[in-house]
Amino acid sequence: MSDADPLQRVDALLDDVLPPPHVRQQLRLAAGLTQQEVADAVGVKRLAVARWELGEAHPRRPHRAVYVHLLKRLAERFPEATDPNAGMPTPASESRRSG
């Protein structure tokens, strides 16, 4: 067994880490995606995405890998959304302000 094998196993574990639930939602909102669009891309029902964003449930394999990949790509495009203290406006709060 080479020295790289344990390091690759550790990297695989770290690559599978999900951000906190509210950051998941912030990433989705920053991209302008709906829960239904994320659900369709990942291959689950919208309710699953809602529960993941509320922290009521966690994605399981094989959907977890797809969801983690999506969140990582969104974090690359919208790094400001990964700040756990950032208050991202929601579409509902935006419409209340303009009304």
C-alpha cells in the first residue's frame, strides 16, 4: 500500500462534508435556483431539499455526492454565500421591500 492511499482516503472523507443547512440555502438563493430545480438536478423530491436546508435530514448516497458537488460548484461561483453570518435576502423579503 502506497503512502498516497491513506491521504486519498482522507481527502475523500473531507470532500464529502456538507456546509451547514443555512449555508446550503444561501448558496441556492445566490444562484437564483429554486428548491425544485435543485431537486430535479440531484434526482430527489423538492421536500428532500427543503429538509436538507432546514437541517431536518441529510442526503444519503448516491444523492449526497451529487448534492455535495452542486454545493461546491455554487460555493466557487458565490463565495460570499458561504459566510455563515451573511444575511442573504430571500425572494419573499425582496418582494416585501419593493411593495
